[in-house]
Amino acid sequence: MSEQVVLVADDDAAIRTVLDQALGRAGYEVRTTGNAATLWKWVSEGEGNVVVTDVVMPDESGLDLIPRIKKIRPELQVIVMSAQNTLMTAVNAAQRGAFDYLPKPFDINELTGIVKRALESTVAARSPEAKPDEEALPLIGRSPAMQDVYRSLARLMNTDLTVLINGDSGTGKELAARALHDYGKRKNFPFVAINMAAIPRELIESELFGHEKGAFTGAGARASGRFEQAEGGTLFLDEIGDMPPEAQTRLLRVLQEGEYTMVGGRNPIRANVRIVAATHRDLTQLIRQGLFREDLYYRLNVVPMRMPPLRERREDIPELVQHFLSQSVDEGLPRKTIDGLAIERMKAYAWPGNVRELENLVRRLAALYSQESIGVEVVEAELAGASHAVPAEASASNSISEAVDRYLKDYFSQHRDSLPPAGLYDRLLKELERPLISHSLGATRGNQLRTAELLGLNRNTLRKKIRELGITVSRTPK
């Protein structure tokens, strides 16, 4: 088979050199250019087996080239690189038919892997659609953690796959669900959200599936449920971990059979909705406690997505602050600025309420303080006394303690009538040891000697714990 040719377009000579060398070592023939015109000439003449292009080039946007490339060579896969690392970049790349989007700076091994998959892929490219409104960004941030979110959204929005979004309260789980809907193929149909924690348990089934007249006391007329209201669109099931068992059983049937029955009804109704669920709770732990159906979990967890807490994306705080300040002006509040030292103070805070807490603080600053420029003293006063106002380097350990605290409160609340079986101390330690050792082994690519050094354990002790905890060890190449 002839050598595969990768066409690279980037106006940065250093990046062209790096890609030329790395892809060359991977066994590809590489042709590089610093402009879109030359890339288009090569493509139109039938050259190349895959394209790697930057977005911003001196003569034309790499994104604008994609529809033209797809029109004459629909089989040619295009990989997009960009330093403009917003959700819209990922969305625009996906909607124009790009095979994948890679934010700069990128891992060269990751890009090489994407090139390999692109060459092996026979997936038909999606048709280009109208460009979304850049001003209506549902998610803000350019951190590596948010880049993972953007790429997941871009890959999933034009599918009907069920998505389970995990994340702490206030991280933007509903915004991610709305992005999947608003920029996907169901965008012209309803987006309907229901919060399981906010609905009385006895009313959840009626809220979801609707009820017929006379189905129960007080049901004086037929009422549609959220499934019927979301027909053709997206149904967002927030806080799915709070769904009662009887409703879980009915939801499982919808996911399995694609149909449901109204409360008090007899005739099944076909459901044409995309399901996106979200939770801040550990569903696997709820399964172990007998509070969540395992079969439902696997039906919901087709594609997992994690929304990072704000403490993991502190570099996004300045952009988020500016966004919320602009929103405040649009709502009639005075225009404000927040100085650099105040921003740094915000970046040192743990943000237990995540982005929602930051938004509330910015709105409060805009509404309550007369000065045009908000200084660090004001921010310090607002944050003073907050139990979570800890330095950045301490927040990770605190978050573990907080998670254990929440777990134990929940655990003992489930055993109000009788204490749990003896041996809780050892069981809890094993729950903590298993992920700690597993992730450490993953970080060292299965090297037990390095893992023992990392954990500060004797190698024989580590081997014993791996055996006792049933941890699978796999070595991966460097």
C-alpha cells in the first residue's frame, strides 16, 4: 500500500516543523503550508489522505475550508487545531464536518493517534449547518478541563446517544445538556427539564409520564407529562439519583422498549426523545446501597460526561467574571471592573458552590458596591468567614474530606432504624484504597515499583493490597 500523505496547514512555522517531524516518525509523508490557498490547491488536485489545519490563517479560516473540501472530497477527513479554545470552536468544527478538534497546546501523541483513526475511519461526514451565535455561549472557559467537555459535546450533539452528566452542584450540568440540544439535530424541538429532587416522590411518575382523567384523587382532567412535552426533542433528568425506585422501573422500560404508559392509562405511547441525565451523587454507591437500579444505571450511562468543579479550572475565573459582569450590565446594573489582585483572591478560593457561587458573588458586587473598580479588599470582605476559603493547593485534600463527610451523612441517614453491620472502618478504608491504588497504577503505567514509591508503601505491601482489593494491573507502553 502506498504511503499515506498528511497535509498540514498552520501559519506558525514552529508548529509545522513539530508536526512534520512527529508525523514523519509515525511513518507518514507530510506536506506543510502556512496558508489556506496552498492547502486548497493540494486538496482540489486530489493530493493527501488526511488534512490537519489551523483555524486562523492569514488568508482564510480553516473552518471555512471544511465545507468546500467536503463538497469535492467527502471522504477526506479534516482535523482542526485551534488556540481559540471555546465551545463554539469545537461546535463549528463538528458542524462543518471535521473529524476531530484539538485545542492548542496539544499533546503530539494524541494528535498522531487522531490522524491514525482518521485514516482508518470510513464514517461519513456530517453536513454543514448554520454557524451558531458566538454571543450566546452556554459554557465559558478555555482550561484543559473545559476543552475535554467541549470536545465531548461536539462529538455527541448530533447523535441520539443517552448521556449521563456527573458533577458537583453548580458546575453547569444543565448548561451542558442544553448545549447538546441547542446545537444538535433536535434543536427545533422542545428541551424539557425536570429536577427529581424538587418533585414529591408520589408525583414523579405523573410528572414524567402524565396521567389520565380520574387516575387518582384530584386528577380531574388528562395532563401531559414531560415525555410528551419533550416529544421530538430532549428530556433532561436532573438529579437522577433522587428518583424513587418505582419511577426507576418505569423509566427503565422507556429506555428498553421506547414507549411508556400514562398513569391510569392502558395504551402504550411511543417516546421519541433524547435522554440526558445528570447527578452530583455517586450512582455506583447508591447501587451498592440498594437505592438505584443497576440495569437503569447502565442504560443511562451510555456516554458518561463529567463537569469539572471550579477548583479544577481556576484559570477560567477571569473570563467567567467578565462574562457575569457583562450580563449584569445587560440586566441594568452599573458597569463594573474587578482588579487583578481581586481576581487572584478569587482564584485562591475553593468555590464549594462552583460557577453558580461565582456568578452570585459577581452579581452581588455589581449591585451593592458604588465604586466602579472593585478591589481585593471588597472581595476579601465578601469571602471572609467562608469555611471553604482555602488556598488552591489545599483544596484538593479538603474536597476529599468533604466528599467522605457527605458520604457518611448519607450512609447513616439510610440506617436510621438500625446500625449498619460491624466492620464499617475497614470497609470505608477499602473504598478509599481501591481508587487510590488503581489511579496511581494508571499514572505509572502499571509499574508497581514506581507506584509503591509514589504511595510511600513497601512493594510487598502494595502487592498484598492489589491482591486483597482485586485490582487488575495492566502495563501500558510509554
